[in-house]
Amino acid sequence: MAENVKVAVRVRPFNEREKNRKAKCIVKMSKKSTELLDPGNLNSEPKRFAFDYSYWSHDGFKVRNDGYCEPADKNYVDQEKIFSDLGQVLLDNAWLGYNCCLFAYGQTGSGKSYSVFGYGQNKGIVPVACERLFDRISEKRANADKSREEEYQVFVSMLEIYNEQIRDLLNPNSFKLKGGLKVRLHASKGFYVESLKTFPVKSYNDINSRINEGTRNRTIASTNMNATSSRAHTIVTINFVQKGKNDAGQNMTKTSIINLVDLAGSERVDSTGATGDRLKEGAAINLSLTSLGNVIKSLADVGAGKKGVMIPYRDSKLTMLLKNALGGNSKTIMIAAISPADINYDETLSTLRYANRAKSIKTKAIVNESPTEKLIRELKEENARLMKQLEGKGGIGETQGEVTMQGVPEEEVEEMKKELEEQLRQNEEEMNAMKKSWEQRLKEVQTAQEEELEKERKKREDMKVTPHFWNLNEDPALTGMIIHFVKPGVTKIGSNKAASVPDILLNGLNIQPEHGVVSNRNNVVSIKPCLPAKILVNGKALTEKMELHHNDRVMYGSKHLYVFHHPQDLAKNPDKEKKEESPTYNSAQEEIVANSGFDMTKGSDKSQDDLLLQQELVELMPHVNEANAMSDELKKRIRFEIVLISPQSQGLSHGRTQVSVVMKNLSNENEFVWDRNKFLNRKYLMEEMYQDFVNGDKDWDVDQNKDPFWEPPETEVLVGVVHIFLQSLSYLIEIEEFLGIVDYRGGQQGLLKVDIVPCTQNGDLLPEEDFVDDPKELLNRAVNFKISIAHARGLPSRIKKSFCKYQTYLDKKPRKTKAIEGTRNPDYKYEAIVSSKIVTEKLLSYLENETLVIYVWGTQNDVAVENAGGAGLVAQRKAAFLSNAGWNEDERSKMMIELNTERKRVARLEKKLKRVQDFVTTETEVGRLNAEKLNIILKSGYKFKAVAMVVAAAEKTKQAAKNGKKTTSKACSLS
Ligand code: ADP
Ligand code: MG
């Protein structure tokens, strides 16, 4: 009978970061409804959804001594409740012989792994289900009726889909396979993964240790291969087989396949930016997740009664493997994990909509039970049929094949043959397995598994007494999975390229063959880098030998982050563990960011925006460092730096400072600003390229137009902006400025000559005395202004072509000057008249309060800079560094121009100021000035008011420039 997929939604507590920045909870739940508030408009109607289960795990709990989170009020839903609602049903169905599937959907950090696998004492559905499964098996065995020959068999496999490649997590050798494992189609069983290892397990400990092994392999792979674990889908498959005689004495086999799926983070990497990028990475990044969305949508359409819908299962690996779970023979549950925090509104809404759609999917589960004889017979028949097919394709018989397969390309025939042969092999194996006794199968893996368990137990013991490193990963599920011991004597750290195999073997970015040495003498442990190898201890670069203490943070290269655990040091100082919280990935990254020059102090003086900015920095910095390390190793001559871009430097009057990345091409000194999303997308492609390079793929380097490290010089870049206060115009006083073109760093990139002069309709000057005492006098009059952009001076030498762009309140479209090429001092000779037949209140307010922003855009020269590589590269970096500090010739001359203009400007301002002062002085001398009078001067339309306002405006400009500098930029990165 068809039934709907069950959908549960669960909201997690705030994490440390969210608490720090006092995030607001925008999720509300009642028994069956989940509400989401729009943080931008808290008074608007919340979005409402109804699910089979709504789980409130946000607050109302207390942490038990052993770490278990138990309810403190009746609303809180703990792991036990989740299991009894969802896990138990899953198990019951498995016992009945149904296939089951549980999948967890949600953005990274929303709590998918917490529900599926769990952390520590807060065990998730998978471990509890395994535990209960074996409990019940023991029970059944104990009470078994001997004559029925009952037998229970459990098998486990674990795989990961990363970037459309399948890796067998229980077989690390499969990681080396280019393109990953293949998905094949079996005539009766559907899609399966070729040569995926499936292990028989006989106890909870067995299965638990397998899952741990898989997770450890995942951790090592993601660190060594420099991959982002949140982009992988993990599938644990438990195959549960029950055998025994039925009432009629017939041998029966009942099977259930349980798929437990922890999906990749659902966040849309392209949600805000990067959409305009030449490389459309966003689309390819998680093909599997996109396809899953499409499949769910189509299935939901079918569920709603739509006819003739094609379900695109074949679009991705994930959807092929989940075909049964989604639309076929399976009882399926989906958990949608959501964040409670205001800033995650968009993602949470999208998750809820996704889950809502999944509700209407229908599956049709059947009990998979057949007489064993029949199963064997079917397999035999199928194999006979396969053999025949294979003969037909020229696989086994010869001549006949050529006739039937005429016209089909040879590779395709080959591929089909392989597929058939693989199916034959699989069936053969399955038949053998059916004939083999369970004991036999267990025995085959038992000794190895027993040794493994013993090793694991010993390791736990060792950890209590031996100093060791444990790993930190951005994914908490992969944290603490890798342990490296520091035994008495010398422990060498290095890569697989070292002359002799190092004791601690690390691979991947920035790891030298001989990277460092840790020595342990009488439990005094010290560490020394093999320079120039990069080691950071507590965020600082290590240059010489240093003693390590309990809970010190150590980063090897750019990706391997560890915490040092020192039992003896801890014993001397037992308070230490309590006083200092155990380091986390986040705190360790914060410390690295702080050490590279960014302000990471917390405190009440920090605004929400500041804290958010800090968080974004902490998230982006490791990626920037990794991108630089990849660029170095691939000799791409590209440098990435984090920049904080103030809204002003983008010509905006309000908004948040953005964390972005400047990409610098050291070969031609081009610079491009990439927003965070574009950078992350590009980095993903860099990782792919890097992996090919590491694998020794000859074709790792792709065409320039597909190269994530490349940006064409023709790409237009914003050289800088000029802000012009328009207030003078409201008094019909002209503006004549030679203003700094300010870039995202708050630095000047040259000067722009801009005049805005009130004029007649034809552009003739107004008579000198025609300014107004009170801007209100302009209301309902006609005004005309002539805007001239004469020239720019001292643009950066990397700029090839430049032009200016602006849009006044009166313009429907932006206006542009012509583009001038080949000079640092372009003469735009631009003039335009902006007119309004009638001055409205709005226009007046614009003139009085707003600034006109002129954007200077340009393209860059593609002139190779000399000295590629080696010492030349170092010299060039130095030059680049010096130029950032404003110290090369070019910069110096620019600064001189700037200084001179500034002097002139100040002189002019002083002249104007003097006029006001003179006036005030004369008035005072004749005894006519008092506070009241001053007020009148400022408020009434006294003739000099205009001038006073101009002075005030100029002050404001200066002030703004000062403030602007403070909030703008700081560029920094590690090398
Ligand atoms: P995901 O797998 O979706 O990326 P995780 O399950 O790893 O997210 O959760 C992120 C963090 O939030 C983890 O540190 C986890 O312990 C915590 N967390 C998630 N859900 C809960 C919950 N219901 N109760 C307590 N902590 C939770
Ligand atoms: Mg996870």
C-alpha cells in the first residue's frame, strides 16, 4: 500500500557564536505546527508549516553529569524521544522485512549529524538502532525454537558521495580510484555501487567500530585531500537478513535494507553573489543535492496526482542510490534540521519548504520475504539470462555478437559487457553467500575485526597516560577522530615523500616531507619545525624549539589542526581542564585570525555587526590560507587576501561591512575583488584541480577559461569612488573639487576633478550674486547644473582603460564618461547638464542631504611582470607588500600630488572660513553679535549662512573621510 514519507522537523539550541552575538530565535513550534518569523519584519504574519513531527530542541533542557541533554521542561525533545518516535518505527519495519530509509536534510551546522549519529552520550538514531537491533537478536536467539533453524545476519557498508564521486569509507583504497566507484543497475535489485565492501557484523561493538572507522577515514581524506566535509553525503547501509523455517517447514529468507543518509549541507553557496561569475561553479557543486530536490519535486507532483511526470533519478549518484527509498519499495522518514537563529532565516525557510514538499511523496513498501530456494533459483535463472546477453554482445560467444551489435560504438559494447559481467559476479557471490553458513562468513572477517577492536581498546587506554595530539575539524562530527601519540624519544612529522616514513604521517597542503620534530623527554614535550615548514602554535608561527603544554593548539601546514593533550601536565594542574574550556575549531581559528592582525576582541563595545564580521573572518581565513597554499604549490602566482569592504567604499550610504577576498595576479599585478561566495565557489574548483595535481593527473591544469585561479584582465574593476556633498548646490553655490578616488581599502587611487556649477538651461553661468539665502527659495523654480568631469590624475599604473559612472537623483539611467586608455592621467573632458523644470521637496532634500557618488571603473593591463618564480617571486611579493604600505616610488609621487591638492583645498576652505570670521568680527566690533544673533545667522536666511553651511559641509566631508578610513579596510593574510 502506498504511504507518505514521514517528515519531522527539529530545531537545535543556539551555538556559542549565536549566544555571543545575542541572536534572536525566529522559530516557534506547537504540537504540529512550525512557525518561522521574518527577522526583517517581526510584526508580519509568520510562515506556517505542518509536519508529522515538530521537535523543539532549542531550550528547556539541562545537561546531565555524563553530558546527556535531558528535558528540564515538557517542551524539550531529547534524543530518546527522537529514537522512540522515528528510530523504533524504523527498526520495527526492518524486523517485518521492509526496506527503510532515514535521511537528514538541512544547512551545515543545523543538527543533521546530531540526530542521525549523535555526539558522545547524546547518541543519535543510528547507534541506538544498532544497539537495539542486536539486543533483540540476542533475545530472539536465547528463546529460539531450535527446529526452525532461525538465523539473523547483519551487514554494514558506508559510503560518501563527494563531488559526484563515490568513496567506500570502509575501504580507503577506493579513494585513489579516479572518478570514484561506479553506480550500476541491477535488473532486479536496482542501482548499486560496484565493489562496495559490505562487512558482516555480529554485535553492536562491531558495527560501532565500523562506523567509527568510516568516520576516521572520512576525516583523514577530507584533511589530506583538502576537501570540505560539509559538501559530502554519507550513507550507512545496514542489510538485515532473517532466515528460518516457516510453519510449513520451508526455508525462508526475509531481508531489509536500511539506508541512513546524512546529506550534505543544503546551503546554497550561490545565494547572494557569484551569480555573475564566469565559472558557474554553484550549479555543479552539489549536483546530487540539486537533483535530490528535483526528484522530490517531481515525486511530490506525482503524489499530487499529476500524470506523465518523468522522475530524474539518473541525474546524480545520490538519486540513483536513493531511488527505492524515495519512490519505491521503502518506508521512508525525513528529518529536516533547522537553525533557530535570525541570520539563517533564508536557509531555514528554504529547508522548511523542501520538507513541506517531501511530505507528499508516496512510497510503496513490500515485505521482502521469499523461500530461500526460490531466491537461489531466481539468481540462477537471472545468471543464465545474463550469460546469454553477454554472448549476444560478443563477450563469450563470438561471431553472433558482431551481427547483433552492429552500429553500436565499441566502447559502449565494452561498457555493457563489463556491466553484465559485474552483475554475474555479484549474483554468483550472493548465491555463494546464501550457501555459506553465517558462521563461515563471520569467521572470514572476525580475526581482523577482533584485532581492530583490541587495538581500539588499547588506544583508549594509552590516551589516558601518553601525551598525544587530537584533531580539530570544522565539522564537529570529524573532530577528535584522529589521534597521534608522542612516545618517549623523538617523533618525526612529515609527508609520504620523506626519506624514511615519519611517525606522524600528514599529507596535503603545505606539508613538507620533513615537517617537524616532537621530542618527549621525561614527559617534557617540545616541538621544533624543520624550516621553512609551517607550524603554528597557539596561532603564532613557530621558528624554533618550544615546549608544549596541555591544550596547546598546533597547526601543521594549512589544514592539519590539532590540540595537544598532556596527561602529566594536566595532573600537575588539575584545575586547568575546568578553568579553560577545551579548545574548539572555532576558538583555534579565532586565535589564528587575531594573530594575523585583525581585531578579534569581544566585549560589550562590540556591535552585533562587528561580531558577525569577526565570525565571517574566522570562517573565511582558513580558506584563504588554503587557497594561497594551493596557488603556491601549483605555481599559479596568485595571491589571495582578505579585505573588509565598507559600504562607503562601494558608494553605498548604509549597509554592513563585507568580508571579501582580493585576488592578486602576481604575473601582471592585476587585482580583483571577489565576494565571499565567488571566492568559496572558486576555491572548491581549486581543490578539485589540486587533487588532480596530487594524484599525478597529467591533465590537472585546465584551459585558462576554466581555471579557477584565472580572471581575465578585461574584467572591469572598480578603481574607487568619489563622494561629493551636494549641499552647496541647494544654495546655488558651485562645487569645484579635486577629490581623492577612494578604493575599498580606504586608500587613494588618484584624484578626480569634478565641477558642478549651477547654470542656465544652455549651460551658461549664473550671475555671481545669484545664490539663495534659504534653499526653500528654490522650491518650484527650475534648476540646471553643469556636471564636468575633466580628468583624473595619478591612477594606479595597473589600470589600462578607465571611465567614470554616476547617476543623480534626476537620472533614470547611469551616465558614463568615455573610456580613456593608456594613461595614468586620463582626460575625460566630460560635460553634461542635469536639469529639473521644477524643484520638489524631494529634490531639495536630495541636494541638502545626499552625496553624489562617482564610480571610477577600469580594466587592467596584462603586462607580464618580470622575474617569475624563485628569488624573483620573493622580491615581487616584497614589492607588493611595500606598495601596500605606501612606500614605492609610484605611491610616493601619488601621495605628493595628493598632499598638494589637499593643501590647496584647505587654503580655499580657510579663505571661505575667513569670510565668515571677518563678518563675525565686524559684527562683534560694532557690538552687534551675541548668541541670539549667531543663531539668526545660522537659522535665518542671513546672507553668509550659505558660506557657513559650505564650511560645515566641508567639515562633514573631512569627518566622513576620517570615519570612512576607520571602518575600511585592513588587508592581511598568512603566507
Ligand atoms: P550538521 O551535521 O547539520 O552540520 P551537527 O549535527 O554537527 O550539524 O550540529 C552542529 C552543532 O550543533 C554540533 O556541535 C551539535 O552538537 C550541535 N547540535 C545540533 N543539534 C543539537 C541538539 N538538538 N541539541 C544540542 N546540540 C545540538
Ligand atoms: Mg554533519
